Amino acid sequence: MVPVALLSNPLAVRVSVLKQLKTELQDARYLQIAYLASFLCYGIYQLGWEIKADNFITTLSVAVVTQLAGAYFTKQPYSSVKSALITVMGLTLLMRSQEAWVYGLAALLAVGSKFIVRFNGKHIVNPANFGIIATILLTGEAWISPGQWGNQQALLFMIGAAGLMVVFKVGRFDLALPFLFTFAGLEFYRTVMYQGWPVDFFWHKILNGSLMLFTFFMITEPKSTPNHKAGRIVFAIAVAALSFWLGNFKFVNVAPVWALFILSPLTIVFDKVLKGEKFQWHQAIINPNK
């Protein structure tokens, strides 16, 4: 909104509007939306994903309406709908179902969780993660399909490079790198050093699209993770260790997604023990390392 005092000066108004527009366009969520949308298009047109239009439209409609309704009742800016669009992309990229109503339920649970599952003024679960797992548990009509990505090196490089750019923008290397290094280190020890399998087996486990998306676009979601840097590092390592255990000893499909769902409440503990500044998107615009 342009201050009333500037209205008498057209040049000042234009300068103010341009500054606001520049600040708005620096929002990292635009970058996330663009990259996730490009991966979705790649999956549909290059990998042959069968994503029904009505499923996507249902997901998008429910997510946007839920976000706008939540923003209205909680007095949040309607620009927060950008977060809902990121959630839509996450649900569409990772979750599969034959029924449109299942996608609608996932969108409702995912976006609704931001306004309901809260502690001390912040949501404590990753919206897309919560929506996917809750829908799987409640309906039995949804699943995660890690094999849909294949092992195309160019695609994985694109996801990793894009992910690094987004993580840098929001200053969450302390989540992505500790998770990836811990998970990869445990997998390397078990697969190559303990079991004696060729290194190719290790790379097959690590180089997949679902893991890359989880590392750079899900666990790094800044609003639902610990406020303090030390808490984020420990949290990431804990998620990696539980992912390794669930995947190798309990044979859980896409274990990191389940591990994050299980350990999300730890955010409350870390925020109580380690005091840190709560993440705000405008801070990420001004200082990406905040």
C-alpha cells in the first residue's frame, strides 16, 4: 500500500510502487513455484506421467480456497497464497491417487494444517508432507511413487542445482546438507563397506528424484523447522538417521517423507530449548542468510 503522504507526488508514488514490486519479486517462493512447475511439466511431457487434469484442478482449487479462507480468518496477507501453490506442486509431484476427491482431501489437510497444527504462533508440520501422509493413512487410496523419476542424470542434476538455488535464497543449507550427507554416509557404509555391494548400488539409492525433491524442497521448508541453526542441524541429522533405519530395516517406501512426518513435533522441543528468531519471508528477501 502506498502511504497517503506520497499521493500528492506522482514521481514518489511510482518510485514507491517500483520498490514494492522489486521486493515482491525477490520472494523465494516465486523461484520455488517456477522450478517445481518445470519439474512437473518435465514429468508429464518427458517421463510420461499420467496426471489427470481434474485431479490437478481439484488440488489447486481446494488448496487456494483453503489458503484464502485461512488468511481471511487469521488476518494474514492474501499474498500467502504463494505458499499454497508450492504445496500444490509438492502434492502433485510426490503423491498419486486414482480419485480426485483424494487429491482434494490432501490439499485441504496440507494447507489447513498451517492454520490448525500450530505452536507458539507457527505451524510445526510441513504442509505437503502432512497432507500426503495423513491422506495415505486416512484413505488408503493414495501412495508415493519414487520410481516415476527413473535415474536420469540430467534431471537429477537440474533438481539438485535448482534446489541449491532455492536453499541459498532462504538460507537453509543447515537443513539440506546435514540431512543429505548423513543419509548418504549411512547408506554408503551399509551398502558398500558392510554389505560389500558395488558403488553403483549406492548411487542407485541416492540418485533419485524423490530424494532430491525431499532434500531441497521439503525438509528445507523454513516455516515448519526449528528456529535455531543448531536445532536445524540436529533435526536434519535425526530425520536422516530415522530415514535410513525405516528404509533399510523396516522396508518403508520413500522413508524420508515418513521420517519427517514422525519427527516434526521435535520442532517444538528445539524451539523451547534453543531460542532463535522465527523465520519470516520478508526477512529472507532482505537477508537470505537470516
